Amino acid sequence: MANSEEAPRDTRRVDVRIYPKLEIREGGTVAAHAVHFGLKHGNLSADYPTDYMFIAPEGWRFYEFQLAGRTWPGVSVFPEDSDFEVAFGDPDRKTVVMTDHCGTYYPHFYQLVLENIATGELATTDPSADNGDRD
């Protein structure tokens, strides 16, 4: 029953925050932004089917990107498996809904990419952001 449509289901809001940072490029510093979510590094542990709703901060939207031969709607999950479904939650790409069906329990890693609506600047998470699930 754990993966059936009748199983209990949880919905969780995941706040996404964007902070200024410096990057080193060509021997100098460049102002940029970094994406953080959950308790900085994710913390998205679930024991039963859960819908996570990632919410972009004001002035930003989720950015569709290519990674590992697949198109991702603002959030990627690795290792990729059938436990997760990821889709934009609205036409303006202000939300992404990630469903965890909880069929397997091991650490997954997430990559979030957002776009500044006014400038087109892209910001991303550190790709080591994970759920720490049953390490």
C-alpha cells in the first residue's frame, strides 16, 4: 500500500532562499547568487509518500535545464529512480512539485536552478545538497 494512490500522503512547503556570494573567475571576484533550501542542504527526509512544493523567492523563477541526458523543471534528483516525479507547479514557474513515493530509502542529491526574472542571471545550489536519508 505504500505506493498506492490511496496511501496517506503528506504535502510539505520547501522555502527556497537566494543569497549573494562571490565567485572567482579569471583571477578576480564576480558578484553572484547561491540557492539554499530546507535547512541549507535540503533535509527532505520522508517515510511515506510526500509532495514537496519548492517555492521560488520574489523576483526569481525556476529554470528548466539539461543534466545527465534529461530535461529537469528547476529541480533534479540523483540517483534518478522511479521514486520521484518532478514538475513545474504553475505556468509562471514560481513553484516546482517533487513527489517522493518512498519506495526506496537512501540518500538522494538535489540540484536547483533558478533564474532572476529581471536580469536573467542563473543561480544554483551546491550539487552536494542532499536529503541525508538514512546515511
